Amino acid sequence: MLSTVSFERIDLVMSTVTIVFAVLQLLSGLALTVIVLMQSGKSAGLSGAISGGAETFLSKGKAKTLDAKLAKATKWFALAFVLLTLILNLVG
């Protein structure tokens, strides 16, 4: 049988893990906000996305632009934020 001391140690470890994941989630949320705000606005709106989106998507130099790098970083930070949210929900 486990003593109460081991249960207290488990609670301490779990709370430490929860704090670490919460800090990581906070940092990823802040980074995601900053990255989204740094992206340039698309003035064409929905009509530009439908009609002219294929031209910019298929261009060879798009992967090297700052907007493309920011869009890629947005996807990764959003994925990290969602995963950290799910982990915090399961741990907490």
C-alpha cells in the first residue's frame, strides 16, 4: 500500500508538470498572437482568395518571403497551442 507521503509527492510532481505546460501554453499563445499581428493584411479579401490565390500559391519565390515564413510559423505555433491545451486538460 502507498503511504500518504508518496501521494503528496505525486501531487507535487503533477502540479509541477501542470505549471510547466501552462507556462509553455502561455508563451505559445503570446508568440502566436505576435506572429499573426506581424503578417501583412490581404486587401483582396475573399474574392482575391478565390480568383488570384492560385497564382501566388504556385509562384516559386513564395516560400522565401517573410509572409510565407510567418504563415508557416503560425501553423506550428497554433498546433503547439492546441496540443498544450489538450495536454493541460488531461493532466489537470
